Amino acid sequence: MSINIARNNKKRIVIVGGGFGGLQLANKLKGSDYQVVLVDKNNYHQFLPLIYQVATAGMEPSSIAFPFRNVYKNRKKNFYFRMAEARAIVPEHNLLQTSIGKIEYDYLVFAAGTTSNFFGNKHFEEVAMPMKSISEAMGLRNALLANFERAITCTTEEEKRELLNIVIVGGGATGIEIAGALSEMKRYVVPKDYPELNWEDVHIYLVEANDKLLHTMSDSASKAAYNSLEKMGVKIILGQRVADYTNREVVFENGDTIPTRSFIWTSGVTAVRIGNFNTELIGHGGRIMVDEHNRVKGLNNVFAIGDQCIQTEDAYPNGHPQLAQVAIQQATLLAANFKRLSKGKDLRPFHYKNLGSMATVGRNSAVVDLPKLHFSGWVAWLTWLVVHLRSILGIRNKIFVLLNWIWNYITYDSSIRLIVYARKAQEIKDRELRESQTHLGEDVLT
Ligand SMILES: Cc1cc2nc3c(=O)[nH]c(=O)nc-3n(C[C@H](O)[C@H](O)[C@H](O)COP(=O)(O)OP(=O)(O)OC[C@H]3O[C@@H](n4cnc5c(N)ncnc54)[C@H](O)[C@@H]3O)c2cc1C
């Protein structure tokens, strides 16, 4: 079976993943001499930096998602989107195997990002709640709200404690952002929505194996985040590793335990693996090793950008940080290089321009690390708001997010606290996927 796209006289670039990198690449190839096919397992681009606001019922999922067909609606020629999952690559035949069939390429670009890293612990993978996509964030929102509902009617203090304790594993930017948002939810939403509960019984724990929060950022950012979260009542546990989650208890390596039914995992990422990809080409963090042109080592017409690849340069001997800016800058250069290729010109090497990093800790509080300047507090928070608002795709989404923030800021109220399960639809989709996997598993071998 093959994906139904007719070849024309143009060379075809297949992009796997329409995140920050893949979408930028597709956009920058507009008007080029190539036929561009974007393949993504979802039919929308997701703005990951605001996903924690969906998980904490602060924002509608549609405000941070953008359908690919909307992006391409005015580009009838030479641009195609296919909703499919990349499964395997057959480089000797220039073929990519996907969940809906094979596709032939002249150039292939992997931009499939990362997935949660459970460090090989299958049990954590099954029981922990990750927050790496809109669907996971919605699952988390459902679970948190359902636990509050249940806490009102449960009959024992033990069960109530489990329901109202929330444990977040991972003190990076995602961990501190969700800890901050949950502590605001505890302070401002719980008393209004659940007056039968005592909001002070809700305990939020943030656990980090390192001896500081935000260990990839500056010391001043780390300290400022720690102080803000502590003031907001978050219980921060540093230098401790979680060993197990059993009988509704998080168990630490030193034997300490915390009873909870909300075991949230933000402890790291690993690059998305494409089925049969040669393991010799995979480096640290499961990332595909690429040269200075983002070309996969040893594969002349296959490239990788963004979080899924690892590329070194003098200033970044261990690879670039996994940030949106890296993906966007690599995609911009790769698009220019494709245009140069079509004119027979030499490719230009990539050099990352560090624009800084930031994280928000809650209302009026954020930390910003610029190359030569670190600041925190209200000004940092305003900077965070402006930068994120500018980066969201689409005028409609920008307006919705801005209005939502203004509303939340004035009313101390978050927008949508619905518990919605799409059970039947998900079961059917999973069954279809399993069936197609069996079928396509045979297909790629023949
Ligand atoms: C919760 C969270 C918050 C973050 N906050 C920030 C921040 O504030 N600032 C910042 O700079 N960075 C932030 N990051 C990191 C940033 O989002 C990534 O560095 C960036 O998204 C990388 O872009 P990418 O294009 O490589 O991958 P992604 O943006 O992750 O896109 C990957 C795409 O590939 C698709 N895909 C995955 N597997 C397959 C497959 N097998 N087949 C087809 N499609 C597939 C996915 O659906 C997705 O659309 C955050 C990340 C997370 C998870």
C-alpha cells in the first residue's frame, strides 16, 4: 500500500513531524522547487510551552493547537499533508513506511521531536501521568478534577489524603510550571468549586533528583524559582530519586513514601525512535546524529532537525539544548540549504544563536536567562507572556490566549473545568491501529 500522492517533475521532500521544526521547514519551502509532503501522527500542530495550562484547566486545548489543513489551505500546489505515523525507513529504496502506507522520497527530514523518558522503567510508563502532548494534558486534567470530585465523597481520611496529594517528578521547566499552576488552582479554584473541601489539605510535591531546580538554567533562575514555589506552598524535594509507585504510594530510594493518586511525570525526554533506524546512528538521549548541515551521518538524502537530532559545534560539544528556537533555526537554515541544493550551490553549516530560555512559576513570577542577563519576578513574567503570545500560531489563537489570560488574571478563575472522556472513540482508534500495525508489519518486509 502506498500513500496516494502523484509524483510530478519536482523533487519530493517528505517531512516527518509538524512541530516547531517541521512546520517552520514546510513554511520556508513555500514557493520552492520542491513537492513537500508533511506527515504527522496528529492533524494539528501543538504549542507545547502552554500545555501545562491545558492540564490545569486554565486553557482550552484548541487555543494551543492549529490544524495543519488550515496552514495549507491556500497552498493547493506542491504541498500535501498526511495524518500518519512514521514507522520505518528503507533508505536503499528511498522509502518511508508509515501507518497508512509507504511513501517515496527524494529527501527525507525527521522532525518528530521527543517523547517522555521513563529511563527504561516499564512500570512507571504504565502508571505515571506524562505531559508531553495535548491528549496527555487532557488526560491529566480529567484525572486531577476527578480526584477532587472523589475527595468530597470518599469515606476514609487515608483515601482523601491519596486523592489530594499531587506528586510531580522532575524539577525542569515543565515541572515547575505545572507545580506553580496547580498551587494557584489549589488557592483560587478549589475553595470556589469544592467548598466542602479544605483547600489546605491539597498538597503539591515537586521532586527533583538533582540538588537544584531548573538545572539547565542559571543559578539565579534556579534560586528564584525555588523561592517563588516555596512561597506558594509547593513542597520541594531535592536530591531524591523515586524508586517505585506502588499501592498508590510514591516510594523514594531512601524508603520515604508519599501517598497519592496523582503521580505526574515530567522527568525527561527521549527522542522519538523510528522503527528500524540503524542504532549506530543514534546518540545521547536517543537523538539521531547529524552533521553541521543536519544530514544524518552516512545517509546522503536523509536529514533530522530539532529535538530528534543531536548536532555538535564548538560552543555545544554535547549537542544543543532541546528548545523550540533550536528546531526553528535549524529548519530555517535547512530550507535555505534545500533551495541552494536545487541550484547546485554548497550547503551552509548550522550555528545556533542562543536567544535565551525562560520559565514561569505562576502569576507575576517567572525567570528569564538571556545570554548576558538573568532576571526574575514581574518583568520576567511580562517578558514570558509577550514571547509566548508572539510565538503562538494564528491570530485566532493569539486572541483567545490573550483574552483567557486577562480573564484569569482579573477573576482568579480558570476557564474550563470539564471532565470529558472520549472512551469509545479511543478504543476503536487503538484497535484499528493495532490491526494496521500487523498488516503493515508484513508490508514493509516484502
Ligand atoms: C511541556 C513542554 C513545555 C515546553 N516549553 C518550552 C518553552 O517554554 N520554550 C522552549 O523553547 N521549548 C519548550 N519546550 C521544548 C520544545 O517544545 C521543543 O524543543 C520543540 O517542540 C522541538 O521541536 P521539534 O520540531 O523538534 O519537535 P516537536 O515540536 O515536539 O514536534 C514533533 C512533531 O512530530 C510528530 N510526531 C512524533 N512522532 C511521530 C511519528 N512517528 N510520525 C509522525 N509524526 C510524529 C508530533 O505529533 C509533533 O507534531 C517544551 C516542551 C514540553 C514538552
